[in-house]
Amino acid sequence: MGLWDSYRMRLRRKRLRVRALRKRHELRPVADRTADIRPDDILVFSTQRNEMARLPWFLDYYRALGANHFLFVDNDSDDGSPDYLAGQRDVSLWSTRGSYRTSRFGMDWMNALLRQYGHGHWTLTVDPDELLVYPFCDTRPLAGLTDWLDSCGIKAFPAMLLDMYPKGPIGAVEYRSGQDPLEVLQWFDAGNYTISRNWGYNNLWIQGGPRARTFFRDQPGRAPALNKIPLVRWQRHYVYASSTHNLLPRGLNLVFDDLGGEKSSGVLLHTKFLPTFRAKASEELERRQHYGDSREYIAYAEGLDGDADLWCRYSEKYINWRQLEILGLMSKGNWA
């Protein structure tokens, strides 16, 4: 990268930090328990709107992995989820009626909280429909992973977003709040992925899976990005530049091996396609608060005519992280 490009990236990072400071004023504290955060705590950051069906399992899942404190921004929910979150002893909650779109789809709010509370901590920034799976997660807690990353001098840990779905129409399955969503969403695409290099941020760009083949089959290049960097040893001067797809400073995006080896990586099991998905897609299409004037939700609305069935004869039934490693969707690298 030349001097001019480096200067542009530094300027963009500065602008994003200023945006975050301004957007911080849109957040109203509802339950501030950040005084309970200890120096070595692993923190989870998330933005949510009307996710009451997912939140009990989400919290239990990350608690079981060893997350110590959750920092949520609630964006004008009306399903009782703010009251539920405010009642959890390991949750700090802020609310806002601000625009999700003009906050860069919640990332300005996240950057503000990460700057204030994440400095020096390992931070996990995920949506309520994202469940992190990493090598040895069945036997080693998150602290085991972050201790190893610290010992190797690794500051950021990547994870591919893997869409999970049921066999049969999405709306035909049953799900109850607090249930493990993987009991309902048991299938995924083992292949059908494209990977390219994003030279601007020096990261990998991954697309494909069931959303590309079902909702974007005529324009696969417009399918959602699946590359994420959710786990970061945060410093005050860091910012997420585009969702959790990439970070600044630019060097944090070097989470792959240029020399042909394999760096450790994980998978975010994406539980978007619960039976509530159709109603959620209709609501978000009406709100028009998502990226690209909600073109993703326009595609969902068109593809959900008759209720979509994402399963196909090439679908793979989920077993565990070792299966994902064998399929090449994640890697344990030299963490043994």
C-alpha cells in the first residue's frame, strides 16, 4: 500500500472514530453494570431489535463458553426483550430510537461502546443469531482460545458465517424461545463458496451458501458477505469499518496466511432462518434500515413466495466443529 492509500485509511479511521463519538449520544443507559467488568473479562457486544426468541439461548451459549459480560444496544424493540435483558445480572443495556441505517447499521454504536469499555479486553462482536464455533470449543473455553492467541501475538480471530437451515420450508418447523436453534436448523452448505482478495482492506471476501443459490442465484456477486472478524483484542484506536467484515488499522485484517499455511479460524453458525424469519423479513423490508436500501430483504421477500425451502440434495447435516475443519470451513492451525 502506498503512502497516499495509507493516509486515506488513517483518515477514514479517524472519521469513523468521530462518528462513533457523536452517535454515542444517541444511546440511553437502561442497565449499566460495567463497573462489574474485571480486567481479564471476555466481553460480548451486540445490537438487537425484537430478538426475544433468540436471546435466552444466545446468553446461555456464550456464558457456557466463558463470556463474562454482555453489552447490548437495543434499537427500539417492542417485544419485551429490553426488560428481559435489563434483568440479567451480567448484561449492560443501552437503548436508542436512532436510525439503524444512519448509524452504519449499528456499527457506530458498537464502535462507541468498544472504545469506552472494550479497551484491553478480548471482545466478541456478534449478532443474536450468530453462534461462534472454534477449534476444541467442546472442551476448551473462550479463555483457552484467547490465552493461546495472546501467546502467539495474534490480535484478531476470523470466522466464516455459515447459514444454517431446516429440511423443508422455513415456516414449517417449530421453535420455542430458549431452545437450541441448532435442534431446528441442522443443515448447511458444505461447498458453493467463492473467496476473493479485498485489496483495499487486505482481507478475504467470502460469498455463497444457501442465500446466494436461493435468493441471489441470478446475481451471486450481490449475495451477503460471509467473512467476519468477531473476536479481537481491542484497543481504543481500533474501529470496525464495515459491519464486522473488516477493521482499521488495516493490519488487523491479515487473519489468513500469505505463505500458503493455515491460520486458526472459526465459524459463526448463522441461525437466521428460524420460522420467525418470514415475519422478520417483512418488517425489515418495510423499515428499509438495512444496507443497500434493504436489497437483501427485497431478495428475501421475492424468494419467500410460497415459503422457501433451502435444503437440497447436497446439504450437509451439522455434527460438530471437527466436521467443519474436515470440510475446510475452519482451521485449528497450529493450536493443538
